[in-house]
Amino acid sequence: MTTIILPDAQEDLLSLQDYMLDKWGESAWIIAEDEIFEKLRLIETGILDGSPIPELAAVGIMN
């Protein structure tokens, strides 16, 4: 399975990255990035079954 990030979502992610770097610093941002990509990896492997991931649901992403 491939994760596809649409152009509008990519802009949102880059904006979020800028915010996180500004507010948290690079070390905290790297940890958060690793956690996000680990969740995506779990989705692709089927370990997560499609129910909303709590961290994403907290910001309104339910798919």
C-alpha cells in the first residue's frame, strides 16, 4: 500500500512543520515526525485496522 499526500495536504503539512520547528525546536520535531511516520507504517502493514488513530482524531482527521 502506498500513502499518497495530496497537494493541499502537503501544504498543510509543511505549514505544520514550520510551526512545530518554531514552537518546539528541531529535536522535539524529529521525535514527532518519527511517531507520525511510524503510525503511517502501521496503517500500511495492516496492524492498525482503519479505526481513527487517536492523535489524528484529536485534530479532526477521522479517515
